[in-house]
Amino acid sequence: MGDPAVAFRGVSKSYGGDKPALRKVSFTVARGETLVLLGSSGSGNTTTLKMINRLVDPDEGEIEVEGRASRAWDPIELRRRTGYVIQDIGLLPHLSVGDNVGLVPRLLGWSEKDRGARIRELLTLVSLPPEEFGGKRPSELSGGQRQRVGVARALAADPPLLLMDEPFGALDPVNRRRLQEEFQALRDRLGKTIVFVTHDVPEALRLAHRIGVMHEGRLLQLGPPGEILDHPANDFVREIVQLDTRETVLGR
């Protein structure tokens, strides 16, 4: 099996105040797995995600990424090896779509020829024909199109690990479902390791290999979607995964 792609061992974090952001959190993410962290605002999901690429460092405990202690990674090197997709996308408005996608390869010193080929490949992969969209500015795109560009940019340097923080949260239900389906197909094709944060229970159940349910900085339960549905660890988990969700998502 080898080392997991990500490992948390007794990780805690406080930003001050009465409640820690994380409390002794431990879990691993296997290579090629999609782990969805599910919880409400303030549960610790985003802090957990940001610790993986050292946007935040822990107060206690150990984190390993690709078999190496996170503190041993140079933060810039780690972030360039980690794709990062967020809800508001963060595209640079003064750059074209193509230049946004090619930003990390340019920082890594790729040749113009190689960057151009990669940009065309990725825009095609996310269903944005490069001849139509490569020269546009982000302001000319719909929300769903901008989100696709964000995913393409995260994949540009072919990172082994993707971090996704509420990536589809700002979209309307129709576009959100469409992008979820495209994400599943893309994930299965590329075999990336993905840690995905969401507050949306149906989204978690659709997309995850395993779900980690978080609340007030604690990891309450970790397991496959069916296990979370059928054997909730406590009343809190039971309440957030309700019967109508079960019927809607799994047809059960």
C-alpha cells in the first residue's frame, strides 16, 4: 500500500478565543481517494484543508504529505505541487483564461510551447474549447465556466493532490449538479488524491469515497457514504444525514 497521501496524527489548532479550531484530529487519505470533509461553518473543515498545503500550521500533532512531514516541505514547493480550488475561484481578472490556467507552469519554468499545449489540453478536458475560451477574460464567463477554469488551473502542473474548498457552493442547483457529474468523471479518469470540503450532505454522499463528519473541531465519524448513512456514530451525525437525503441521493 505504501505511505498514505496525507496523514493527520493528533492535530490541534487554536486561533485564540474559547473554542479551538481543531481538537486532536487524526485520519489518513489513501492515494487516489476522494475524502470529503462534511460539516457546518466553524467545524474545522477549512482549517484542516489549509494545513495540508501549509497555509496554516498546527499547534500540536503531526501532518505528513506524500510521506514527508509537512514542516519539512518548503511551503512554496508544496503549494505548487498541490492543486487548490476554492468557491470564489480566485482567477486573476487581468489575465486571459489561458494565462490563468498556465500560471503555475510559467512559475515552474515551463517553455511557452509546453505551456500552450497544457492549456489546450486542460481547457478541452473541462469542456471549454481553447479556441473559444483561451483568450477570454474571467469577467466574460459564467459562474460555472469560471469554476471549470479554476479546476483546470489546479490541474495545470499535474499535481498528485487536489484540495477543494466548497468549489461548487456558489452555483445554482442545475449547474452544481452538472459540475458534480463532470468532477466524478474527471476524478475517475485522472486518479488524483482529493480532499474536498463541503457543507452540503447530498454533494458529500455523491462524490466521496469516504466522508469525514466534523463538528466544533472534532472528527466525529470517518467512513464510506453507506456506513455514514446506515451506522451514524452519534445523534449529531444522524441528524445531518436524514431520511430524505438517503432517498434522494441513493434511491433507497
